[in-house]
Amino acid sequence: MTAGPGLGGVPIGDFLVVCAASIEEFVADGLRMATLGVGKTAAAMHLTALLRSATDVRAVLLFGVAGAYPDRHRGSPGPVRRGGLCVVGSDRFGDEGVDTPGGFQDLRALHLGDSGPFPASPRMAQQAAALLSVPVVRGVTVSTCSGTEAGSQRMWQRCQADVETMEGAAVAYVCRQFELPLLHVRAISNWTGDRDRGDWNLGVAVDAAQQAVRRLARGGP
């Protein structure tokens, strides 16, 4: 693979390209790759360690699979469909806080920290979305995925997100701490909600996410 001119003014060789699960990882010449582990804790811990040791990293590219909130929970068609690609323009923590009788209170409401949203690099997001011909969407990061109808509806009503992952906001938070731009690309493997209605196709989504990274590294098709 011949690397392209870069993204957002950063050569692709200066990116750290990361994913969560081993099923998502692949090897490609010119890309510095790492697998962080699934979930917020693993992603934040391993990314922090990598960035402390690799001081020449100038940007982070996070890729992988995600769930998308179905139209029946949103009340209108979403911007990305099952099997499709998207660029996550911003991400937030969806379940860091307290569930009270009066509603959910996040860390910001409790004056205990920041739940986001944490923006990815707008320049990189727009460039990547144009190269891939995909939408820029909103993400939410959870510890417990929305595997029931009620849970999916509640999370969408709370966050108005388009896609759901288990690492995005944690990676974005670490990038903010290191003052590094983030580009975040996801392929949709399933709908959230009742898992029997999720229309799962993990293999197709993994392949789509990997191919998207290859196209971005080349700078085009």
C-alpha cells in the first residue's frame, strides 16, 4: 500500500492507528497500528501508555465497528444504515453519572467531571467524510451496550447520538489530554435495541472499517 499525502495536514505515518478488538486489527505497510482492548478503561489505559512512549505521534485514528440507533427509536431516519460507514464528529460518555428518580445526571451535572461531547478534529473529519463519501455523525460511549428496546430508546433520548461504541469518548478524552487531533471512523455492524432485531453482520462491518482505513491512508479510492 502506498501512503497518501495525509489527513488534516498530518502525514499518515505520523498517525497512531488504533482499534479496540483483535478481530478489527490488520497489518498494512506505512501504518503504525495498535489494539487497545474493548471498553473505556482498556482503551484509555493502553492509549495513554502508547502516547507516553511514542512521542512522535501527531494524531490518532480510531476505527472499528459500532451499533446504530434504529429509526423506530429515533422517530426519524438516521444518517447511517447497518453495514454503512461513518465518521464520528463528536462523542460523549452516555452512562457516567447517577440514575435518579428525576432523571439521569451526568458528571458535569454532578460537578464531578466532563462527560463531553468531545469533538474529533473537524478538519480531519470533513476531509475523511469527503474521501469516503460518508456522513459525519454523533457518537455515544457506554459501558453497557443498548441490547434492549427500552435501553436503546432511553440512551437515544438522553444523548441524541447516531452511533454507540464502548471506546470512542475515552479515546477522545485521552487525545484531548495529549492535545492531539483525533479522527474516528466506524462501520455499523448492527442496530441497537433487541438483539434479535439487530440484523448483525460483524464480518461485513469489520471489513468495511479496515477498507476505509486503507482508503484514507492512500488518500482516495
